[in-house]
Amino acid sequence: MKIGRPIVIAGAGECGMSVAVELVRGGYAGPIHLVGEKTGQPYERPPLSKAHLEPGGEPAPVPIDGHGQLQTSRVIRYSGLKAAAIDRDRAELILSNGLRLAYSRLVLATGASPRRLPMAEGLAGVHYLRSLADAAALLAALARGGEIAVIGAGFIGLEVAAAARAHGCTVTVIEARDRILARGADPDISGAVASLHRAKGVTLLVSTVLTALRNDGAQVVLTLSDGREMRADAVIVGIGAVPNTAPTAAGGLAIDNGIAVDEELSTSDPQILAAGDCCSFPLAVYGNRRVRLESWRNARDQAAQAAAILTGASPAPSPVPWFWSDQYDHGLQVAGLVDEGKTHVCRELSEGAFINFHLSAEGVLVAACGFGPGQSVGRDIRLAEMPIARRATPSPDALASAGVKLKSML
């Protein structure tokens, strides 16, 4: 069965939905086919590890912005179906039920899936967090209280740890690296976040590897690399995500830490674009370093870029990467890639907040990483994005001085 030759979007999460919304907003005149594995209306994922896990809460979907526009548009939805394969010779996407969708252009926005822990497969009491159903199951586990073990001290693991403490659980976080947030933040920020968690009663075990897991009655027994055993009523695994590339690999497209695309999101087949968590791309601000970003804003930005390319408009340049995390009553924000820096200067803000500005060996501002109560660092992190994008070389003394407004450096 063939259905026209429209734009076909594989993936109805944040990125795929946003591509469809942007096409509709831009007045695209052709049909749009949107394929999504989940049933029901697409929802935002950031609240899953935040508001949805709060005591007394009940995970309820937060619709992706613009969903209502699709209800009265020419977008054709295929819910509960996966993209199974790509027939590039016939320019068709093959769905999991055998349906073939012909395309003039195909957008792959298949997202990513939680990295699985092989030793945990088949065990009761082990949780991952990627969907609304995952959040509901985890909320029920936290509400019961008891001992909670979190494997992985990235953003998701630490947000879950904060939620667990709000429920009164006893929480232990186990991290194989020598500090928490080793991939996303600098050591100073990691130290400040660690101090906050310890002050809230969380036990942080760094440089510690989980070597075995087993069920013992209703509990999970964890064996650690130092020989210790601990028991938990629930275990949450947060060790990263892997890009969903299965149908792409079957179609013979280039893979490089995800679906490899160029600066215009084109895959190795010029009829096929990829965007969001599933793809790696060259980031111009860092000399075309190839990265894959798992973030809400990157999904939105690349969706807008893909829609512009599909309609012949001029896409905006790739923005500076941006990440955020809310833990307890504090916020952490990062603009840019911290590992691009060779040195840093610290700007002390009010209420115990601070921002580290990271500079390359040539003095180029490459990243800003801030932490503090509430949204105390948000404004300055947003202001830092522009000089990072422009490869500016601000004075380190000016960056360190809270008396020098960042806006004056733009």
C-alpha cells in the first residue's frame, strides 16, 4: 500500500513532533506523515525526572507545544507503530505493521533509549526512566519509601535521588567515575552539587563499580567493587542513553555515535535528514567537532532547522549547546561544552550561586557552567551564549568580576 509522496517523519517525540509543528506553522502545503511508537498525544519528557516524581504528584502528560495545531492540519498520524526499515531504492519507509510510506523527503527523529544494564535484565525492582509509564512506576516505588539505590550520577540519576529524598527514602548513588556529573559539568560544579546532596542526606559512592545484582525476596542485593553488599527496595539505572538507529542501519546509512549528518542535517542519503537525540552532527562553534546532544533544546532547535531546510528557508546556525537540571531548590545550567576549555575563571553571584567561565588556550570563551538556588544563574548563562557563539575573547578579569555586566561583553 502506497500513500502519496509526502514528507515522512519517523519519530513522534519532542523532535519529530516539533518538525511537524514547524512545517505546519511555516505553511508547508504538502501532506506530512508522522510515525510514532507510542499511542496517545506526544508529551514533554523533562518533567519525568522532575515534577512527575514529586510527593503527592501524579505523572500526567504535558503536551508538546503546538500539538493542537496538528489536530486540524494535514498531518497524518500513525500511532503505536515503529519505523522498521528504509527502502532507499523505492524511497519508502516500512512500518512495523508492513505498511509502506512513500516519501519525497524522510526525517529520522527516532530519539534514544536508556542504556541497559545487562546484569539487571529480568530482575524485579529495577527501574529505568524514559517514558510516562516509567515515571508512574518509579513514583509508586518512591512513595513506598525504604532504601533506594541509584546507578549513575548524571543529571537523571541525581534528579531521581533528589526526588527520592523528598519522599523520605534513604538514598545511595553509585558512580563508577571519580566524581558526579563527570560528563556534563566541571569539577567545581560537581563538588557543589555533591555537597548539596550530602547535606540532604544522600550517600554518594564515587569510583565505585556495581559488579552484581540479584533479587532476594522483595529486595535487590547489590555487590560493589570494594566487596560490599547493600540492599535496596528499588534500583534506578541512569547510565546514559543510546541512539535509536536500527532502521537506519538496515537502510545502510552512515553511523557515527548515532546517525551521521552534515551541517544541514543530511544523512549519507540526501533524501533523508536526521535530527535530535538519534544523530551526531558537526558543531561549527567548536571547529565542526562531531557531537550527539541529548537535550530538550537541541531537539527543538534541530526540528526548526530541519523544517527550514525542507521548505527551502534559511535555517538558523547551530546554537550553542545548553543543558539544565533542577535538584532540590537549586538549578544547574551549562552553555557550551566544558571539555573544550583549558582554564576557567569563577564569578561569584549572590546567595551562594556561582558561574565558571571556561576559556580555550587562546582565551576564547567556550563554555559557562553555573549552579545556585532557584534560577539565580539562568540569566547570566543565557547572556554567555552569545559570546560563546561568536568565539569571543573577553577579559578573564571582567568575567570574574560580578561588577562587570555580561551584557557589556556582547
